[in-house]
Amino acid sequence: MYPGSRLFLLAAVATLAAAACDDRPTELTLQAVTSGRIGDVAFTVTGGTVFQAVPGGPIFADESGGEVVLDADPAALGMTNPSHVQLRTRFALSDSGSIQIAGYGDAGSELSSGHWVVVQRLEGDFQYQFRLRGSLFAEGSFSPPPNIPSAEQWVVTEFYAQDAPGYNGQSGITMWPINNLTPVFAQDVLGCSPGPALETGSLSGDAVAYALRDAWLLVVQPVTQIVGPCE
């Protein structure tokens, strides 16, 4: 069972209040970290500054941004096919905050060399972008947007290093509508015609990464059973 939405802004206010009233570390005091876990998923910080209040809890990056790489590759995350990775990601964005989810990048260039999904909040509007090797190829907005923009949200993404369903020898990505935790065929954002976003050839990297700006990353949940948009 998934926890109900909590307001991101209230959590931030509580953190600041705790820090202001007592210099001693508390479970609400954010500390800069270089590595750690979000639940059972281990990560390493590779850029910017990332904060965490308690081991295993959510992580946060302010407007200067932060990047983390998951320590496990798709096979170690439990994917039934290491060339596919599906993630449920729970996050919260401040106004103008963003989260990037990247799959199959190369070590040292995890975001720029693989596939990205970018979700950004502009007031109540939640926009998204799809990028391949850093190049923008599709963008739009979730419609309808979330009822409470500052609350926690979920997004389900699927990355293909190669052999996207129905397209031999190609890589691709797809994403389902925001807060759809149990996606089914024909519900992906881009639609099933022509299917997931594709790139000629396949990707050789195996890194999974996140980039945050004015954002909380609350849960990373690998889903071992691949849904697939257009099989």
C-alpha cells in the first residue's frame, strides 16, 4: 500500500524549523551526503549537492541541483531482461523544480549518453520532455495536471537499451500518465502509434541515474515485470 500524499512545502518548513530551534542533529535535519540508500536502493552522488535527513529516507536537492547514480545496474535491480528497466518514482517538486530520470547511460556521462525523461513543475502545470543522448525529441504537459501540485506524485517510466517491443535492434523509452501506478498497454504518454520513443541502434551503457533541482526524490521502486507499451 502506498502512503498518501503529503505536502512537500510542509516537510520543508518542518525541516527548517527543526534546524533553527536546535543545532543538534535531528531526524528532520538535512545533511549533505555522498552516497546512501533510498529504501533498499543504493545510490552515489555524482554531481552537485544532495541532502538526506535519515539513512534510507528521501533525498533533496535545492535550486543548485544534484545528481545521483544508482549503484545497481538493471540486472542487479531485478529486471527480468537487463535490456529493459522499469521504475516507479515518487517525487515532489517545488515551483520550477524538476526531476530527470535516465536509463542506459555510460559511466561518467549517465545523463548525456542515455535516455532521459524530464518532469518539471511550472506552478500548477507539470511538463515533460523526452531526450535521447541529450537531444530533445518530444515534449508536452500532463493533462489533467495533479490536483495539488506541491504534493507527492508518481511517474512510471520504462527504458529500452535495445529491442523495444516491435522494433528490433532499437532502443527507446516510454512514460505513463502521472500518478498511474498500474499502467497497462496503450496508456503511455506518447501513445502506441508509433510506440515508444525510438533511436536507431542500441545503447551500450547500463547506468540508471536521477538529477534533481528544487526536488525531493522519495521512492525508487524497480518493477521486475515489464509492462511494455506496444507489444
